[in-house]
Amino acid sequence: MRITVMTADEQIISLDVDPQESVENVKALLEVETQVPLQQQQLLYNGKEIRNHEKLSALGVKDEDLLMMVSAAAAASSATSNDLGFNPDGSAVNPRAFQQHVQNDSNVMSQLFQTDPELAQAILGNDLNKLQDLLRQRNRQRSDLRRQQEEEFALLEADPFDVEAQKKIEAAIRQKGIDENWAAALEHNPEAFARVVMLYVDMEVNGVPLKAFVDSGAQSTIISKSCAERCGLLRLLDQRYRGIARGVGQSEILGRIHVAPIKIGSQFYPCSFLVLDSPNMEFLFGLDMLRKHQCIIDVKENLLKVAGGEVSVPFLQEKDIPSHYLDEEIHKEASSSGNPVISGTTDKKNNVPLGGQSPAAGHGNAAQGAEFEAKVSKLVELGFGRDAVTQALRLFDGNEEQAAGFLFGG
């Protein structure tokens, strides 16, 4: 293992030693490096003097630990070495003296900025309480790591026929794989841990500007009752298309507005909407209109392209989206964007379908719903995610073979 020794004249010495090495042998190595006789050396670990006959492992010295070396005369005449020691919880005995001492050593500061920039910033700062907290935290981390290593070593020495021990070994191996996968993600794919902002564009509905949520995972384009009223469209509501929109949550469908103008960029397009009783979601531009108007969601250029690229509008930056739109829980319950299935629209008096086929394009009746669910389950068993399977099946109108080919090809 490697230990670092700091001398009274602020010299930093790194030594590769065996954990079973005696303190006396360490002093002999330091005598070669510093020209200070072994008999005049005094080594301190966590602020306490360690004796020649003691072993490093018995003292708790581990890899990358710091020892202080002073001469016996200097220790007798000054309490500086004690000031630079550490308490049992890892905090500095004299945090101000420790801070100033490390600040004055450019080599140590350079190493800290590379290995522990947070601690380096705390040493350069003015908050001693934060510095002490970080020192305690690092000490706990070292203790936890040492305890974990001891547990792993104990498992390796366990009886191979002990079922419980083998379960623990299996769990430890699995957790190690998870930790390695997490570390690799942090290094190679750190953006995966950031929040993803949904896609919004500026649109006008019947001349009223609004922020439209672009969602290719929603079957239908949706407008809230309050937004439809503000846009002057509620008078066109056809209540024969009542029903329930089921996705992550569910909302009541009040009816359908069959056609109204929307403006994207500088062009006008006809659009139909389902009207939901959902005050937290204003307007959702769904897959039906995306396909009708041949839209392209270009995440590379951050554009929504309409009519195959004839019109392009940029997706909004997070700062341009109203804060209440970014509430993920609201959208989970209100937007029905999680591959919504809309129940058959019925005459509530007689409980029979109205207007022929329901807005769910055939997924409203129970038999077809069960058949679709069976296809989903079969493809999920092949290892694909449920959301991806559902979208693929809907993309190919329920054709299981084409959906499977698309998933394997992706």
C-alpha cells in the first residue's frame, strides 16, 4: 500500500510499504529520504505518536493515509505537530492550523484538486465547519470501504457449502456489477442522470398563442376544456364522443372538436382535438396530427419540422417553458401521454357506442384490447421495454411480426 508522510519542514514523501511493516522499518526508509536519524524521528498518526514495535495494520494505517514526521527536539519545543493531527472522527485537531498548513503546500493542493476537488475548495474557503464536516465524511467513507473489504474477505473465507454465505456472495457480486455500471454511466453517459425537458413548441390555436406539448406517444391531439374555451372552440364540442382517456392516469373526455385551424410557424393547418376535463394540461399535439401533417421530430437540430420540412419551428428551451408545465407529476396524470387507450365512446343512457368506431381506433372494445395486450406481453418476454413494444405495435397497426422486426432492428 502507499502512504504519505509529511515532515516538519513540509516535505511530502510517498512510500510503498507492506501493511504488516513495523513503524521502525518505516522510519528506516524515512532516514534514507530525509537524512533524519531513526532515533530522532517521531511519527504521528491521527495526532498520536506511534511506537517502533507496532505494525501499520494494527494501528489502522491504510492505503493513501497521511502520517506526520517530526524530530524529537521539534516535538518537545513545539505543539505544531499536535495541531496538525486528527481526532478519532477524522476532523482536524486544529482546523485553522491544518488549513493554513495545507494551503502553503502547493504540491498537496495540486494533488487535492485532482483527487478531491470538493475538499480542496473547502481548504481554500473560509468555512471551517464545512472543512471539518468534509474531513469527517471522508473518514466515514474510508471506514465504510474498509468494513466492506473486510466483509468481502470474510465471505471468501466462508464455507462453500453454506447456503446463506453463498447467497451473500451472489448479492455482493451483483451489487459490484451494479456499482461498476453506475460508475461507467457517470463517466461515459453523465447526461443520463439529468432531467429531460419535454418537447414544447409555440403554436396558435384559432388565433390564440400557446405552448404545445409535442408527444408522439399519445394517440390523439388533446386540448383542455379551459384552453378550448379561451380559444373560442368550446361551442364546437361534439359530446357524442365522450369517454375516458386512460394512460398513466385517466381523464374524462368531454367530446371532440372535429376541425379548427392551428398555426405552426407561418403556416395554417387543420386540426381535430379531443377535449379533456384536465385543467393542468392545455394542449397536447399527438401522434394523429403528427402523422397527418408529416411531422419530423428532429432532436439533433432541436426542431419540429412540418410537411416533411416545409415549415420548421424550434423546440422551446427550459427557460421559455412555464414552470407549472415542468411538473412531471401533473403531466403523468393529466396528459395521458403514456400510450393512452381511450375507452369506447358511449351513449351514457343506453351504454352503446356512438359515431361508429371510437377515437381509440379500434382499441376500445375488450376483445381487441385483450388481443393487443397478449401481443405486448409476448414481445416484452423477448426483452424489450413495455413502452417501446406498445409504440411499435401501434406504429404497425398491431402487426406483431413487423413490430418485432422494428424492435430487433432498432
